[in-house]
Amino acid sequence: MNIRLFHRLVAGCLFVSSIAGCAATALQPAAARVLVTRQPVPQGCEYLGTVIGEQGGSAVGGLTSNKNLAEGAMNDMKNKAHAMGANYVVLEDTRAGNTVSGTRGSLSGGQTDVTNIGNAYRCETAPTTTSASVPIR
């Protein structure tokens, strides 16, 4: 294989993967019914486990807007909670990661990832209000 062709293929693959990193993780339609809140879990709900939603990373996080990082992490959490059979998540923590690089004279960096950590529950009476939902900023 020609070395120039190889470099073009590698560059093309990197370009396509970087564009894919710019979009927020898609919310699965059924997961839209999962309520994420900081409110205490209602009585009678069954604890299913910890759920972690994340978006970004050192490779593509810097190419993704902060809004898409936050939205993608929330969508990822809802998708995973729904896959567990949950319809209610108590959000315990949200963390935004930053990457800084360079030398003392020329540092640069920015937000590269968002991680949400919560407890997933299955409630027999599905929560019907979104007034307690956590807003995406």
C-alpha cells in the first residue's frame, strides 16, 4: 500500500470519528419516560442499582460543545436506566472533566467530558411530573 494512501485513510478515519464525537448521545424513545431528579425516591420503589451516564473523553470531548456533553451524559444515563428496567433516577452527582495541556507559557484546555452518577429505581406508579427533573444547562 502506498504510504500517501495510508495517511489519507488514517486522516479520513480520524475526521469521521471526530465529527461523530460532536453530537450528543441520542435518547432512545422509550427512555424519554425515565425521570431524573434530585428528589428522594417515592415509597414503594424498588432499587435496581447505580447508573452512570457519560459523554465525551480526551479524544473527542474537546470537539464537543458543553451543551452536547451535558445532554449526551443525561441521555446516556436515561438509556442505561431504562435498559435496567428503571423509570426513576435519583441524581447523586455530576462531574465535568477538563483537560489542560501545554507548557507554563502556553497552557490551553477545556471541558472534555461530563459524568452523571445516580441510583435507579422501578416505581410501580410511574412518576408523572417533570417539575422535579434536573434541567440541562
